[in-house]
Amino acid sequence: MAECNIHIAVIEPSHILFEGLSNILLKGNPHGRILRFDSLEELKDYRHRDNVEVIIINPAIIMGDPNVLSSSKKLFQKAQWVGLISSLVGDTFLRLFDAIIQITDTPESINNTIAKVTEEDCICSDPAADELSNREKEVLIELVNGLSNKEIADKLHISKHTVISHRKNISQKAGIKSLAGLTIYAITQNIISIEDIQAGS
């Protein structure tokens, strides 16, 4: 699955099924956000409907009623609907979903299915969307070399507040918060070389 900050709503009352599925989804996409709802009614009350890109629902929850699903789709027009099949469901009803995952599917298969339904809308499919600006790269280099926020601000002639803002943007774009993780990120993205880090320390 592409590493994308997508919001996935899971409507599944079973704690075991939800935990298993959310672990699989987060392993496939650590930048994703999993939202749990016990019922369709609870999802309908969710205030940030436009943020939900994927809705995974067990059809048994709506008792196989196509009308319930159709009316719900109108409220979440931007979302892709994925059926989580744990029991026998009629083919006619299954056709109402954008995709289907079975509880017997492998983690790889589940993540591939989610990737397919989100790839067109995912801003992360655009490589430039998460690219660091030149200033962010400069801040990252100094961070990796062990400078504090104040030292970076003084060296780059910017305010400490601006440095903190750049750090937040870097962490969001990279999806990494720890300094060790950002160091590896900087090396793998060719922002800094290992030799430069050793020379700077």
C-alpha cells in the first residue's frame, strides 16, 4: 500500500476482528489513521465526514439491506466502501461495494485492496506532495548534526519559532518523529551523507 495519510473508518463491533484488521492496515500504511465505529449510525454522526476516504463495513451489520447502504453512501460521497466479509452474503448486495475483503485474506491481499481503492485520491501518490522544501532540508541537516532549535535558528538566521514550525512540517511529511528515524530518512533521501554526519559530530 502506498504510504498515505488516509482516514479509514472501520465499522465492526467485534474487538478481535477490528484489532486484527487495524494492525494489518497500519503495517501496510503506517501513515494511515484508523477510526473505529460500532455502528453505521455512529459513523453518520461523525463530524468530519469529508476526511474519511475509506469505509470498511461488515455487511452483517446492516442485515444485507441495500437501501441502508445506498442512503449512507450519499452522506459519504468521497469515500470508497469496502465490504468486510465474514459470512455468506448475496452477490447482488456485494456489487454495491467498491471492493471486498474476506476475513481469510492475507495481510498483503487486504493492503493491496485498500491501495487500489485509494490510489486515485491519495495525495501521496504525487511524489512532490511530501517533498521537503530547501529550507526544511537545511533544518533537517542541522538537526541530524545535533544542533538545538536555538542553534539552528542562529545558524540559518531565522527565528526559533520558524525552526519549530519547519520541524513539525518535516515530521509530518516524513511520517517520522524520532531524531534517529529522521537521520535514516535524511540519509536514504540523499539529503545528507553518513560522512557528513560523522564530520559534523
